[in-house]
Amino acid sequence: MTAPAQPELKAGRAYRTRDLAPWGRNPARLAQRLVREGRLREAAHGLYYTPVPSKFGPAPVSGDVLLRAFLDDEPFIISGPPRWNPLGLGSTAMFAATLVYNTRRTGDFTLAGHRFVLRRVYFPKQPSSEWFVVDLLKHHGMAGVALSELRTNLVATLRLGRWNVAALCEMAATYGTKSIAALIKDCIAEARAT
């Protein structure tokens, strides 16, 4: 009888069951064995990770690593309060889950104890601050801030020259709704009038 396969697993990396195929004919059984041995931890059905050693014991991998494996390296961006609040437009929301825009899945998922709200939407490869302004305006209800408050604060920050006006208009036209594009156009006109 031959010795069981000993895959070379790297700490802090996530693996799909199929990623274990080079080390055995039955990757699902191999994954179960590695979990029993403590070399892998299950993040979700068919998704595993190698814990990161720390002085407090094995730590889970980052949410980005899990998402990259879960979404098969498809593009994604993290949005929501971590991106909206620093804009200075009045959003101070906090979510128990991470809002993730991607090109593959929609739904609520828990991966290794991290909660993710995945939305399949159109987004730029390199989102700018102006894109996050449009995103916040579109999702002001989720952020718990009135559109009138966002409008007032957007005009104030436009007066300070905080945003690239051309980029803001482009993001609104490409990724926003007609009403959001009109709102931004009105804010720009009001900021320039005073």
C-alpha cells in the first residue's frame, strides 16, 4: 500500500476541491483527509483554506483570498461602508457583511465565518472615488442616508474641488441611472453657480 499523497499547501491560500486533483484521484476524499489532519480548514462546500500561523494560533485567511478562490479569479470589487464612509458625503453606515460586486454570482454567502453579500453588477476594472460616489447615490437607502443630505454634501465637496467633475459625469453616465446622472449634473451646476 502506498503512502497517502502529501500536497504542498501554502499558508494563507484558498483551494477549491479541484485544485487538489494533482495529488490524488479523488480530490474530495483528499480534502476531507487534509481537514481531519488539520492541514486544511473548510470555508464552504468545496472551498478550503490553509490557516495562517500567528502567535495566537492558526488564523483564517483574508476575505480577498477566499473571494478570489470562490469566484474562480473572476473580477470583483468590495464596496459598501468601507468605501462609502470615507467619501465625506454623510454616510456612516456599518454592515455585518461585506458588499462585493462581481461578474459571476449573486447571493448571501458565508465563507470561513466571513459574511459576503455578492451582487452581479457592471463595474469598472479600476473604480475611482467618483465611481464610489455614484455607487453611494444609487444605494443611499442601504447606507441609511437621505438623498437630500447626500446632495447637499456633494455640492459642498464639489465647491471644494474634491472631485474630478469630468470623471464624475462619466461614471454617472456609464454606471448610474438617469436620475442619478441628472442629480449629479444639478449638483455640479449648483456648485459652479456660487
